[in-house]
Amino acid sequence: MTQTFVAARRKTHTTSSPHSSASLFPSVLLRAAMLIVLIGVLSGCALSFGHPVSSKSTAASGPVLIADSTIEHSGGTFSTLLNGIDAATGHILWSKGSSLVQTELASGDAFYMTTYVSPFELKKMQARNGGQIWSINVASPVTLMSVQSALLYGYTNSYNDYLVESHYHQKPSGADSSLLTFDTNTGKTQWQTTLAGKIEEAQVANGTVYCVIVHPPISLTSFTASLVAISATNHRILWQLALDTYLPSLYIDGNVVYLSEAPFQFGTVSSNGTETDTVRALNAITGQILWQRSFTSDVNGAAIVAGQGVVCVQLRTDIQAIRESDGSPLWLLGGDQSQILKGLGKANAFTIRYDQAADGKTEGEIDTISLKDGSSVWVAIIAEGSIGSFVPTAETIYISTLTVGLSTVPTVQAVNVSDGSIRWKTSLSGIDSSIALAS
């Protein structure tokens, strides 16, 4: 499939000099024509050899967004188009084709990516021009977590499927999941440890890897899952906690781990008739339960954020705010099932929701909520698209949108944190997109 890259047209203002000579005009035209031909030849070479293709700028002075989009080809095959975007202006700095990418992780002025089709590769790339720094082959796709102290953390799973007809597929004989670290300078594996079970989520903080692990066999009514804290130094298990669900939400704020849990079947009640949905605060170093709070509405295990003395919990239809210190309630914001808690700012929480416009098209919406009392601060409508990636910073929220139907294209957009106005919007090729922010 041939990709065509079109540079934005630059407006130029020219003034004629009263002292210009008519005899010089043909010479100027000839030189301009030769320059145009030379540029065309060089551009053609860059395209034909697959080098990064730049638009107006070749470098950005500030942060760069790494945006990928999935390209569908004839015959049902797919590839990934990587784009480097100036975070200040939205200008595409470079674009580069790749085999299908599973995850990207940005750190400093570089980003890391893993491919999802064989041969599996882990690569480190330059954020500002898309150039490759190193590449290694890996046995299976690596889900990337974070970079800590010059180590890249990731994990692999031996399970290819989730629930099928209410049951997990049994793991292949002798196969388990693994935690791995790689040297960020060379890509060399530094250490690897095997875990019995499927890693559903993993985060790195406090010199510790926190993993949510589910152990087979699993069904809708019977499973074993746990939160395991593993030392990043000697790879030993520091502590573990049995879970009531295998899909909790995990959020780490300093030395506290916040865990929201709902039984796998929504609405499960205990023997005394009360809901069993809970939020726990754990000492991140010891695993000791600091406090625990139960809810009368189903906890959505996919969303919990904490900071500024407040923990916001995504319930089935509402957002509940509780105190970080003891879990006591602060305020409750009513909503609907399309409302999803996505992040935390200096004084606000961010949620997204999806609505249907008058013309029947899907609209994405960002709602900003005051942490003080749950009141609405501003609402931004992201027309014609479902919101995918959501990357908040102090001044800007960067989002990617997914295609909805044949009339939309994926986009990357910058939204002002102060008022929800759209700073810039850049359209991409393909059918979906995700983003990561590099400095």
C-alpha cells in the first residue's frame, strides 16, 4: 500500500524591488527550477527507501507526541504508521511505517515499542526524528510498563485469550508469565523472573513491581487472583494479597497503593445483604491494609485516581470522592454508564463520556470536575469520534480519537486544561490511534 505524505503549503510574501533587472529574471527562474528538481529527487529517494518523512519542521524545541495509527491493507492485513507530532503546534514532524505495534512507551527524548507479529521485536527510537537507536528480538510481545533508573520494565504472558464461553483457556504446558527488565542504553536483558499465572496489570514504584495475577483455571464463578509486590532488586516476593476480582484498578500515590475491587459478577452481595464492592488503601512497602471502604454501588474496577488528599472512584454510574486519609466520603457525582474516570489534575478530576449527537453520530466529551465539591468546571465536546488515549499534563490534555463509521478519521488533539478549548487538532491516516508523550 503506497502512503502519500503531503507537506502543508506555506504562504510566502514577496516584494519587488524597483532596482531589479529584467536580465536577471531568467537566471533566477533557472536556478529555482533546478532547486525544485533536486528537492524532488531527494524526496523521492527518502520515500523509496522508507526513511522518516518530515513535514514543515524537522525538529521540535519542546515535547513530542508519538502517535500510532493502524493501517488496514487489502487482504485483511494490518500495519502501523508511526508519527512524531510537535506537542506545541500539532505539526507532524515525521512519519514511518512499521509492522503492527503492540505498545509504545515514551521516556525522555526517546520511545520504546514492541511489535505484535512475528518476528517479535523490541525497539528504542528517537522521538524527534523516528530514527532507530537499537532493536532486539524477543520471544513474545512485551507489554511495556515504565523506565526506572535506566531500566525498561515489561512483562509477557503465555495466554493468548481472555474468557471464552465463560472459561479461560488453559495455559500451555509448562508456560507461565514473566517480568523482564532491559538496559535502556543497549536493550540487553538485565533480569527476568517467571510468575505462575496471567499478569493482568503491573506497575513500578518504590523500587517494587506491583502485579495483579490471575491463576488458572478460571470461570465466572471460581478464580484465584492476587496482588503481588516483587522487589526490583532481588526479584523476590515482598508481600501478596488475595483479591475478590481479577480485574481491579490499581493506583499508586507515594507510599500508598489504592485498590478498587468489584466481584466479577456485578451486584454480588454478601450473606448479610450488603454490597461487597470495596476500595482499599495499602501500605506500599508492607502491604498492610490502612483502611477499607465498601460501596452500595458496583465499583468499576477500571478506574481510580488519587491525589490532593482525594481518592476518586468510578462506580457503575457515579463518581465517588473519598478522603485519602481514611476513606470517608466527600461527595458523590451522579452520572451514567458512559462516564469513565480518566485522570487527575492540580485541582480537578477528568472524565470522558460518549453521547449521540442530533445527526446520530457519536461525540466524545471531556468533563472536568472540581476535586473540592464535584461541581462541573468545563465540558469539551470532541466531535465525531470516540476518545482513545488520554494524556493529561499541567496545562494540556492530549487525546487520540478513534474512527466511528466511514465518515471519520483518527485524530490527535490538544485541549487546554484551563477552559477545555481545542488548541490544535491533527488528522491521521488509518482506523484508530494511540499516543505517548516524550520530552
